[in-house]
Amino acid sequence: MIVIAGSFRLDDGVTDEVMVVCKEVMQATHQEEGCHEYIFYPDPLDSNVLRVFEMWENEQALTNHFGTAHVNAFRESMGSWDTSEREIKKFETDSFESM
């Protein structure tokens, strides 16, 4: 299992326009094989921070995701956002359990 967690600091804040683009890529990504979770959400304590959380079956599923048209469109939209900070972490695990 691959887990991605991170954040982007958007100088103009997490606007409605940002969330529209995020929802579009989330909807398309949820249809991808190997995607268990994929979500962008505004940080409830800081309106300038956009958080991301992803869970993928394996590395190949994540690699395939990066080559999709909806991710390319998302990246293009992100290019117009003034982002002053970005932190993305990738975790790999062989096991997990429900709590």
C-alpha cells in the first residue's frame, strides 16, 4: 500500500475555484484501478492550506495515475495558483489494520 499525505500553501487561499478543480480530479481519480482514496481538502485551521491524502494499491497504480489526462489538466490548473509552500510525503507499507 502506498500512502501520500501533504499540503500546499496557496497565497490566495483555498478558493471555490481551487476546490472545483480538485473535485474534478478527485472524481476521475476515484475511477482508477488501484485507487483506494484520493482527496484534496481545505485545512479547517488555515484557509490558505490545501491538504491531500491518497491511498494506492501499489507503485504501479500510482505511476499510472501520474500519466492520466485528468492529472495533466489538474497540474495545468495548479500552475496558475500562487503556491508558496509544498510538502508531500510518500509512505509505503506492507500491512495495515482497521482501528
